[in-house]
Amino acid sequence: MKARIRRRPQPLRLDPAELRGINPGGYLLRFAFGAGVSAAAVLISAVWGLRVGGVFLAFPAILPASLTLIERQRGIGEATSDAKGGQLGGLGLIAFGWVAWKLLPRLAPSLALLLAIAAWCVVAIGAYLAFRRFFPGSWGFDEA
């Protein structure tokens, strides 16, 4: 049985210089994958209706392609960490959809969408901070 080394989570950081390290082919792959998922949602809408197809438009289309590129360039640990972040972003997306669904019929669209974005941020960031607090050995660092 392999012993797990516990590391401290990396601090939150934003480094725009990291964007320069991604090649144009990576962007093309992400675009193609996103377009494919969107096209699939259109086909699903045509067969089963707009409500069912709309659920598939919420699929984070870029995430699978991004994870593939991250795994190739930086290793499985970085890709795993990003996948976990994608899951929390998905929780935020559920909050966004629920708030928008409830508020768009009642408020001005700009205000309803602003509140939905706020809900997305609160849920996603809150979930991230909760996981860092309660599961410090398994979040926010390269586990490879």
C-alpha cells in the first residue's frame, strides 16, 4: 500500500502569464469540443424538446478538452485538481440556473441575471472554501 504524502494546499493565485504557455491548437481543440457539445444539444432539443436540450447546453463543454491538455502538459495531479474545480463550478451553475429560473419572471432581466451570477459565485467559491477547510489534504494542489 502506497503512503499518501500530505501537502499544504497552494494559495489562490492568478497569473495571466500562464495563458501565454497554451498553444493555438489547444484553443482550437477546446473550440471544436464546445461546438460539438452545442451541436449535440441542438439535436437533442429537436428530438426531445427545448427543456431537455437546454440541460445539455449547461454542460461545461470546454472542461474535458481543457483537462486533456492540462494532463498532457502538467500531469495528472493538475488535471485532477482542475476537474475538482469544475465540479464546484457545476454546483455554482446549478445555483445560477435556479436563481435565474425563479427571478427572471419577476424582476428586470439585468437584475435577475446579476443576482444569478452572484449566486453562482457564492456557491462555487463557498464550496471550494468548505472543501479546503474540511478536506485540506485533498484539494487545491498537485496530488501526483
